[in-house]
Amino acid sequence: MADRVGFVKITLAYCDDDKIECLVEDNGIGIAPENLDKIWQRFYQVDLARGKEGTNSGLGLFMVKWIVEKYSGNIQVESKLGYGSTFVLKLPK
């Protein structure tokens, strides 16, 4: 897997329901189905061994969801282990 090139793709679009949609896609390691609902929890980290000790707080996705909802939007995620994740944010125009 070391020779695999990683990517993050960001797409913005206007939707018919008068919202702006942002897709954030990657081809990373993905998230297991049993962890998908937990990733939004404050301080939750799927795998503590993935980062350097003490460098991750588990606040990133919690804060993203909080900000999106603060602006009357919503966020969802789809993911498959070994293939990556897609986050879909919808915000009012």
C-alpha cells in the first residue's frame, strides 16, 4: 500500500433545493461501518495508533458537524474500509 497515491477531492455545487453542496472525497483507509456514527462524538478517535502519540485530540469532525449545523446545514458520510470516505455537506445559500 506504500506505493498508492492518495488524494482528496473537493467539489462544490448549487443544488435544486436552494442549498450549496460540498463533497469531500478521499481514497484513504476508510471508516468501518460500526464507527461511522461515533466519528461525530467529541474526542472520539477510531484508531489511536494512527497518529503520533499526543498529537490528535479527536475534535475535528465534532467541530465540523457543530459548525455545519450552526449554519442550518447537515453533513453525512459514506465510507468503505480500504477504499476511502465521502463527506457530503449541505448548507443554505
